[in-house]
Amino acid sequence: MNQSRRSFLRNSAMGLGALAFASPTLQALAAVKYKKLVGVQLYSVRDDMRKDPQATLNALAEMGYKYVEHANYIGRKFYGWEAKEFKKRLDDLGMKMPSGHTVMGKLHWDDAKNDFTDLWKYTVEDAAVMGQELVISPSIDMGIRKDKNLLLKYMDIFNKSGELCQKSGMRFGYHNHDFEFSEKLEGELLYDIMLNNTDPTLVAQQLDIGNMINGGGIPAEVMKKFPGRFVSMHVKDEVPSSAGHEKFESTVLGKGSGQIDVQALVKLGDKEGGTKHFIIEQEAYQGLQPLDCMKENIAIMRGWGYK
């Protein structure tokens, strides 16, 4: 990272402190208590979880991971286990699941009833059984994001989901990909539309700093623009992509090519951005084994002072 970008990060950090408590809404956000934690998104070890989920969880626990984030909820089961059984298996390993990914889409809302379908109600119910703090939709349907009126309708549904989650002591959240920072509707950036039309007290944001740069977003700028709204962060480092349609792909933390100063962004989120959940995610491995990468990643986070 060049000197000008490092200076920008420092300046952003200075400005965010004053902004974060400038409104009653953000003061209300500050009052919400979340445990600060370091976890792993299980998509990082997706092949291992598919082959032998118990052995994979055992290995992660042995590395020192105490928190996981799921990316597999199908038929009211997490990786093939019902909520109570999955929770027990995590409890037996001294692990917790503070957040999880389930895409909210058209199957989850009944226009005729003006209410959520049972499919989404079960999603929230099972998340509560797991003891989650956040119920996160990790994307949004293509059809929804191409129609501004429909997108605005679903932002209202996001707010309603936040109300539903609050009844169980949780919060609804959204996790960005790249398109939110490269696509516009009527001249307005998709991410701006989404954040400007969701209630921060109801809808948290999980900032994926790796996905963002693929869409042209600059994480520090976004944290400054929407201070205090990023309860969770997907901690990633990036290198130029060797295959696929994306410009960059993830790698072991600290091994990137300078596209992201990960440590600086983690500290910026921690000190000024309202971030409490730091979730390690790596989706490409440059010939290494995913579990080996996860072992190295948590060691690096510990070296930065996060445990």
C-alpha cells in the first residue's frame, strides 16, 4: 500500500470518531452490546465440511477457533444437523456460532399476506436456537437488484426482518459482494441505496473488504461514509486472480499484493467503525490446503492482538 493510501486510512480513522456519535440513531447503535470476537466463515473450508463436518470442526477447535459462521442451512439443518444437534456439537468443542448466512429472497416473503413465509420464520427461529447475534443475508437476488422499486420494497422487508430478529434478541444483517459497488440504479450506487433505505438499528452490515475491492469500493471510504454500521467484518487479504471473472482472489492474511492493508482496516473497524465480529474468510488458496490456511490466519490475527 502506498503512502497516500496509508495517510488516507489514518485521516479516516480520525474523522470517524466524531461522526460515529453524531446522531441519535448512531447513539442507539453504540448502546447495542456485542461480544468482540474472531471467528471463521465455514465456507473457507467448504470441501472439508462437506466431506467430514465433525472432523473439520474438531480441527478448527484445535487451532483455537471459538467462533464459526455458517454458510449451509438447508431444510432446517446446518451441515446436515438440526439446530439443537449442531449447537450441541459446537458446545462440546467449546465453540459458538454468533452469525450465519442465509440469502433472503422472494421465497421468504408472501405479498398476499404481507408477511414472511414459514421458510424465513424457521430461519430466524433456528438462528435463535443456535444463540446467534446476527442473521445475515449474504447477497440479494439478481431480479431484485435490477429494479429500483423492487429493491426499495426489499429494503423495507429487510427492516421488517430486523424487527422479527429483534423479538428473539438478534439483529438482521447484510453481507456485501462486489456488485453493490459497481452497479447503479438511476445513477445511484446500489450500496448507497441499500444503506440509505435501511434502519441502522434494525439492519447491521457485514463488511466484506475483499469482495468490495473487486467492485471498485474502498473499504476505509465506505466505513467513513456510513460510520458505526459495520458490526461484522469479513477479514480477507487479496492477490490478483489467477482464474475466474474476478480481478482479485483471497489469500492468507498478510500475504496479499498491497490491494488491502488488512491490519489497518481491522483496526479502523475496531476503533472507529463499530466492528465487533471479525470473521476470517478465505475462498482461494494458491495451492495450499484450506485448513492449513485457517491455522495460519488465526495465528496472524493473534499477532495483531485479536483472539
